Amino acid sequence: MKDGLYLVAETIEKPGNLGSMLRSADAVGATAMIVCNKQTDFYNPNVIRASTGAIFSVPLAEATSEECLAWLRSFGIRTLAATPHTKQNFTDADMVHGVAIVVGAEQFGLTPYWMDSADQKVVIPMLGLMDSLNVATAATILLYEAARQRGWKSSAAVDYDLDQFAGGENSLGHN
């Protein structure tokens, strides 16, 4: 867990985006995905369809942002907040050791809680007129950069007991 690769998705509303992020987490062998302040049902047919089944292969937990950050910090996992409001290029961030990539809601991005609490803020440079990408696309780019930095080695916890990971019943601190 200490050197894991986690995807944290805060306040994601669109089921297709949630499913696509699960698919990308599976594709790079991420350790787990944590959904904070859940806005869509994990088992919405559009989540399952967009995940192409990854919802059944990627450990998935639900938590408040506060519970999630406390859990990550308890294991020494650094947090990288994706935002267009920084100058730090995502390729310059160290993603080799335990890291959680944190992405936010489609319309508003991350809440002030994550923006103030993250260990590092990173940007995906945009060369056109738009200032950001779709949340699932941004998460995919960041996950693949982490996989590249890790030498394309999976961080997946194949023999993981999800209840051990999440404290029981797929949650981080509440049942």
C-alpha cells in the first residue's frame, strides 16, 4: 500500500466518466480508486459499461474527502491535485513512490479542501483555447505518466482483501 498508485475522484457526477476512470486505473495497474463525496451510483449501467468490467477488477472505495486524506496520510501516500491553476507540469512530479492522483468534478474541478490539502498541484499543459480536459481524460494522462515513471510495473494489489484496504464494506472509516 505504501508505494501504491491510487486514483482519487472527488464529486464526479457523470457515470461515464467514473467508468472510464476505472478502466484507466485497471489499464495501468493502479492499486485502487477512491471516490470522495460520491455523486453517482457505482453500479449505474453507464458506469459498468464505460468501465468495460474494470469496476469488478479495481479495488473501489467510497469516503469523504477528509476520511480519504487521513487514510492516505496514515500510509505516507503523497497527494497530487490536478488543476489548471498551477505552473507545475505533471511530468515534473515524482510519481514513483506512493502517490494518489486527485481529480475533481467535471464542471468545477477540485474543492478548496483538496486544493489546500494536496501535497503538490500539477497541471496538464493546454496549448489550445480550453484550460482543462475532461476529468476522465485528465485522470488517464496522469495515471499513464505514473505508470511510465514506474517502469510500466503494475501497482495493483491482485491478492488484496478489499475489506482490509477499505476498513470493511468498501468504505474508508464508515460502515
